[in-house]
Amino acid sequence: MKIQDQIKEYIANQPEPKRTDIKVLHKRILQILPKCRLWFLDGKDAKGKIVLPTWCDSHTHLVYAGNREQEFVDRINGLSYEEIANRGGGILNSAKKLNETSEEEIYNQSKLRLEEIMQQGTGAVEIKSGYGLTVEGELKMLRVIKRLKENYPIEIKATFLGAHAFPMEYKENHSAYIDLIINEMLPKIASENLADYIDAFLETGYFSVEETIKIMEAGKKYGLEPKIHVNQFTAIDGIKACVENGALSVDHLEIVTDEDIEVLKNSKTMPVALPSCSYFISIPYTPARKMMNAGLPLALATDYNPGTTPSGNMNFVVATACIKMKMTPEEAINAATINGAYAMGISETHGSITKGKKANLIITKPINSYYQLPYAFGTNLIDKVMIEGKFI
């Protein structure tokens, strides 16, 4: 049977509304690629390939300088994340390196990371500042993110994370650093239109609930919606504060209480899990099954950063969510696509293969089913990636 006859027969045998949806998809594919020879029967073409929407990574720190390889070895030798931070490592280590590195060099390092994740199937990414912790350092990071936006086809959202940690000189004077964020950093960021969202590390030993609320309120005055780090190590009612202040997402959630789950129910706030961070620094995984069984949605992201997750590979994130968090492949793929798109405010244009959305596609190598993506977690199963209707 000719391929076009296969298409017609397959479509005709589908119930509504699936039949109409497939017709629209087929027409859309031919609009994008008039000479396209692929047809996906139950997601497959004649060669056993599968098409998926590209990943939407809603939480990264991929703009940074250098690396923190020594801290990796320190953890192997028994030091905890908190102990490393208390010695001037962690975020403060990255801040020191960033402030010593030129904007051009940071851009050159960061673009290589961006190009790599695009090849791995990511078609939209959120990138945070937060390794400057000075007015000029934060502006430098956000300007690099803006250059990446201008020079690459991938959708990029920028998040201002000046409240990532307290610099050493403000360890005993939190209010002065928060004043610096609110009164100096934010006005300059807004004047250059450098950020879409605002973030803070709401955690014991970092920013308190009250301090984070101040930062969220200040950001909203400049049109920056909150996306907040919370519940990575402790639960201190931070999720409630985020929901009450209209946060688009709450990210990390390695520790989640029953009260947190109740607060998130029927809210507009998307919970975001970062399983490769849990994997890399050996902390608990987000309790995905408990949350989803309670009726909550969940997004997945990489947390790509030099200290706790030096990888932007969303394929590994999907696999780890299945293996360690007991998400089904369907749940994990949805969490890494349409839910991730929601968590960065782009679900109207990204995250699914739908009429009117961006032509961002992953085409796999020949595989038995999409179950093979998390099952064969160490194998690159991506053949081609399309972003904005063009193969990269």
C-alpha cells in the first residue's frame, strides 16, 4: 500500500476527536516541510522513528564562569553541600569566578552549553542570573542571557536571581543586601528590560519567608512574576508564601509536606522537580507520586548549574524521574514538555505539537516505543531536532 493510502486509511479508522486532530497535524507537518516523507503511525514512521515536542527546561543556571569540579571531589570525600557553602564554596565560589571573568568570555562559555542542550532536544529554556551578587555582576549575567536570546532560535526566558545567596560582606546585614536588590539592581534591570521573572532561594540559611516576600513584591512592581527556589532542604511555609504572592512556579521541592500539597491544590503555581540535582548531590527526590496522586501537576527541569547539576540533558532528567521518582514515561514526557512550558509562561506557543504552536520537534532514531527513551537512559536516541521549523 502506498504511504498516502496508509495515511488516509489510518485517519479514517480513528474515532473523533482524534481523527480531526490527526488531520490538522498532518496538514501542519506538510505546511512546515512540503517535501516531508515522514508519516507517524501511532507516533512512528515507516522506519520506526518517533516525533515528540522538544523539551521545555524551565529552571537552569547555564550562564556561569568556570566550574566547581573541586567541590565535586570534596563531596566524595564527605563534605556536605552546607559545609562547602560555609567554607566560601558553592554559590559564592561561582560568584567570585563570574565577577573576575569578562562578559565576552562568559558569553563564549555559555553559548557552548546552550548549543549542547539544543542538540539534546531542548527547544525552550529559562536561564537565571544569581552568580553576580553585585549590581554589575547581575547585569553582566542578564546581558549575556539577552545576547543568547538574540543570537539563537531557541526560546529563552530570563530570570533575575539576585537573591541567590548573601555575599560575605552582607552575612550579618541581610537588610542592606535586600535594599541593594530592590533599590539598585531591580531599577537598572527594568530600565534595560533584561528579565522576565524574579527568583529567590527561599531556604533555611539563605532567604527567609519574610525576606522572599519583600523580593517578590518588589519584582512584581516591575512586572516580574515570581519563580522561586523552595523546599530543597527544609519546609518552612515557603510554598504558602509563594502561592499567596502569585508565583508561576515553585522549584526543587525535595521536601514536601501534606500542608504544602493542600496549598498548591487549585492554585496557578506549577510545582517543578529537579531530579538530576538530587542524583548529583545525593539528596531526596521530589515525592512525585504523592503529589500527583493528590491531584497536582508536576514539571521537570534540569537545574543546570556548575555546582549541583552540571548537566542540561533533559533526556537524563526524564529517565531519572521514571527510575527514581516512579513517574511513568507518559507522565515524565508531559512534565518535561507542556508542564515545563507552563512553568516558564510559554504554554500557548510551546510544549506540544499543536496547530498554531512553534514547530519545535524531536525526531528519534528508530526505537520500539517512547518507553525506550527513559529505559535506555545512557544512549542518545535523538536523530534530529527542529526549532522554529528548521533542523539545527
